[in-house]
Amino acid sequence: DTNNKCSFLDNITYYAKEIKFENSIDILLPLFKKINSEQDNVKIKFLSNIASFSELINGFGGYKIIKEQLLPIVSSFFSYKSNLKVVDHACDAFISMSSLIKEEDKGSHVLNTVICK
């Protein structure tokens, strides 16, 4: 089961392209919201691939989803104490995803997050 989840997460951008934007949001976002309850290797796979998924959906009008839903999911791992690899991957993903955030939104959605975590 864990191997299947990891394999799926390795290919989330591919699957999102195949099932189109609206379907990918409807199907994948609920799964992403539950990622905190997964094993560490699944979390790391998610964090390793979420930036490329974000780039894809940003090109299809998913900016608000990145800003309001995906960045908070990723930043929730900043204070994860059980495995520093999870924190490192969260930081890398957050930095990559932050480049997609418009300048006028960086203060409230990037800087405040970094300061508060």
C-alpha cells in the first residue's frame, strides 16, 4: 500500500495532465489534505512532487488553490519533529512553490508563514 502511494505520488503531475485540471483538483486535493496522517516516506514523496504539480495547475488557473490550500499543507510540515528529512523536503517544496506566488501576495502567504512557523 505504501509503495503504491509513493508510486502514485511520483506521478501526480502526469495523472493531473491526463485527467484534466478540474478532475485533478476534485480527486487529488482531498488526498493531499490527508497527507499528514501518512507514513514519512509517503510524506516525502508528496513533498518531492508537489512543486511540479503546482506549476502545472498554476498554468490552468490553479493559483488560488496553490496560495490558499497547497502552501498551507506544505508549511504544516515545517514543525514536524519526527523526521528532519520531511522538514527539509517541506522547505524545498515551499521555496519552489513560493516562486509561483504573485508579489502582492508574498507578504501574507509566504512571509507570514515563514515568520509564524
